[in-house]
Amino acid sequence: MCLFKSSNDYSGPHTLSDPSERRKVERKIKQLKKQLEATTDKQERKRLEDDLFPLRVDLNYVLVRNPIW
């Protein structure tokens, strides 16, 4: 799932090798959470939830692969 328009931007967990990639995923998660809070349409809500899950997986991948401590 490619979330960004440029090929230089985030394009999946295989590119998540530095802290800036972690920030990109965190930002996108935050955006989707805000949209989820604002929407009342069930179909839109389902779509947003479906988009959110892979981002959470990617964030976990980044955190395990590149611990921030």
C-alpha cells in the first residue's frame, strides 16, 4: 500500500529504515484517527479503519527494526 505520491516517499515497510520514515507513518496514523473521529458514515469509517491497520503494522515494524531508545 503506497501512501505517498512520490517514489522517494514512504512505500511500505521495506523502506522504513530511518526515523523520518517513522515520523511519516505516525503522521499518517494521526491523520486517519482524526478523520475516523470526524466521520459518521459507516462505509467511510470502514475504509479508514482498513487503511489504519497496515499503518499500525508498519509502525510496529519500524519500532522493532529501529528502536528509539
